[in-house]
Amino acid sequence: MEVINVLYCFDSKFWRMAAVSIETLFASASPDARIRIYAMVAPHTRGRHQIKKILSKHKQSAGLVWHVVRDNENPFVGYEYSRWSPVIWYRLFAHRVFGDIDKLLYLDSDTLMCRDISELFNTDLSGYCAGAIRDLAPINDPYHPTGITVKNFAKKYLNDGPYYNSGVLLLNLAEIRKNENLLFETKIPLVYPDQDLLNAAFVGKIKSLPLKYNLAPGIRVPTIFPEKEAREALYGGHVIVHCYSVKPYYVNQAPDAIYKMFSTACHAIGMNPSDFIKWEKKLTRKRKTFIPHVSTKNNTLYLFGIPIRV
């Protein structure tokens, strides 16, 4: 039986989200599936023991490969990349780290699996570096800033071709190894850093995958998707949901089905959605500014600890 290789990249801030995602991955997997988890993590990342414990209770588990990425191993640590977290680049050099495998399914830590992903993993990628789903940016909306940015990017660097989201990627590592020079020779201004680079470097070498494999709750599906494909993804056919637009641990923010799925997975691994709210608050402590008594938190200004309305 073929092993399904799944990659996550995270640090200590996001290992808990990755743990919940992994639980949904196994909970929704076919009983016959065999899944091996590959983790590319920042130095001193916690969570290895807890994730191994999750895998140990699922019969579909084929083990965990935990790889700590050192700074000298990351080719994207130059000055032009310094303002972004090093972790976002890990997926782009997985072909170097795992030289013994030719195919990986990369999943963002905030993805939740609703159904078995075997069919996705077995997608034929012959001649392609990756398979991905088109980004949900509303490129046909002349007033939406993200849509305008993506549309202009596609026109300038992609020959007006499709612009893909990098949160779910089926990676053909063998093909990427043949074309890795494109990643390092592509020098363009980056707005959505790893995503922009992936699209520009591998233009014409990314296979379009159905929306059902990367559906973002809370975001309106743009008209670039065929009606049949959008309808399937929206009305029960979704396989992977990507929670970058809603936080699945907030009962009043996430759709009921997403919150329920997240909550079920949390409880299955000894966590609680309310724990994530507490951890989030710890990670977003107020930061002092150069102005006396003024601090920031979650893009809000505080004067003597009192929020300032602008």
C-alpha cells in the first residue's frame, strides 16, 4: 500500500493548530490509508511529543519525521527575505530536505480535513512541479485591494495566467529538483512572499486542482471558478477547509460546522477551543512604542493601557 506523505511547517506558535489539523487528517482518512507526517520546524519548536501521541492512536499512521531547520539550511534567509518569518519558506525547499521521496502534500497548520485526502495525493503531476488551487482573491472586483494586487501580479509575471494559493500544495519533489534554479533566480518584489515566489518561479508548471481541496470559509468564491466546481465545494463536497479568514476556535466567528469540527478534534487530543483564545492573547501582548505610554496590540493603539479610537 502506498504511503501518503503529508508535510507541515511550523514553529512553537503554531504547533497546536498543526496538531488539530493532523487529528482531522487521520479522523477523516480511509481505514486503508497509510499516512506519514513530515514536520519541518523552527529550532526549539515544541509539540513533538504531543503530535507523536496523536499518531500513536490512529492505525493509519505510518510515523512521524521531525526535521529541525537550521538557519544555514534555509536558502531564503538573505536580506530581501528578512522581514518575514523563516518558516513560510520551508515548503519551498522540502525537495532538498527529503531527498528520498518524490511527492509530498503540504498543508498549512490552519487547514481542517473533512474527507479522505487519498484521491488528492494520487493526482497525476507528470510534468508539473506542483498542484494547487487558484487563490480566492476577487480579481474581477475593481474595488477590492487584494483582488487588484493579485490581478496586477498575474498580468505582470504570470502572462495573465492563474494565481495559486500556497496553503495546500501537492508537491512533485522530483520535478522541483530539476527546476529548483527557477526558485532562486526569480527576483521580483514580493507582497504575499512565498506565494508570489512560487507562482512566478513555476509559472506554467503548476497544475490546477479543484476548489474542494482548499475552500476558505467566510470568503465569497469568485467567478473565476466554474459554477459546477464552486457548487460542489460549497455544498458538501469540500475535502479541505483553510481557516485563514476565520478563526475556528471562536464560536461566534466560525461557521457552525467548522467550529464543531475544530472542537471535536480539540477534545480528541486533550485540548479545548477556549485554550486557543488564551494562547492567542498571550502571543499578542501589548508592545511598547517609541512614544511614551503608547503601545500596540492587534493593530490597536493604547494610551496608558486604554485603547485609542482613530
